[in-house]
Amino acid sequence: MSFNKIIVVGHLGKDPELRYTPQAVPVCNFSVATSERKRDNAGEVQEKTTWFRVTTWRKQAELANQYLKKGSLVYIEGRLSLEEWTDRDGATRSSLKVDATDLRFIERRQAEAAEDIGGGSEPISHPPAQGPGPEEDVPF
């Protein structure tokens, strides 16, 4: 048995691009970046960013295009693949591609609807925010 599943939580690098196949099936593409910070041997903080190209289909594609924008924070589950090609200069290039099976808004205020962009799995419950309001004292 084999298994290919990735979970990516990151920010969109640009606005989503929606298009339709010749059979009128919606497909949406966008890029997502994740960042990791580590200290090098000299004690300096180094940040490493990894980019993923993401593809969503059908209703999920339409909702992603409608509610997401550059900078949006998203949770993505899907299948990972590595695409390689030769550029104009003859150099071998590669990119990580995720075919999304589940996509969730993390910053709910960006999605005015209370609707998740699920890919068939059980939706994540988003309880109302708890804690002090803006006029209440905060203990720090």
C-alpha cells in the first residue's frame, strides 16, 4: 500500500487565478508559501521559505477564487507531486505541486460566508470567539 498526503498551512503569494476546462469545469491555481526560522552556526536567524503551487477543482475552485487573495492564510490537504522541466537556458527547474482535496480558510474574516471549502471531509467546527472584548481589561 502507498500513500501520498500533504498538509500545508501558509500564505497565498498572489491572488488566485480561476479558469474553466473545455468541459466547463472550474479550476483555480495559486501559490502558497511556508516559512521556517532557524539559527545558523553563527547564531543568526535564517528564514527559509518553501513555495507550493496549488490546484483546486469545481466548487472548491470557485470559492477559493471568490474568498482568497494575496496574503490569505489557508490550510490545505492534498497530494504532492514534483514537476521538473528545462527552462530556456537549458537549466533543469522544479516546483512542488499540490492537488488540493481539502481547503480551509484560517482567517475567517476574509470569508464573509460561514462556509468552509471542504473537499468531502468532515468540516472543521469554528466556535464563536471567546475571551475579553475590546473594552474589557486584558491581564497583561
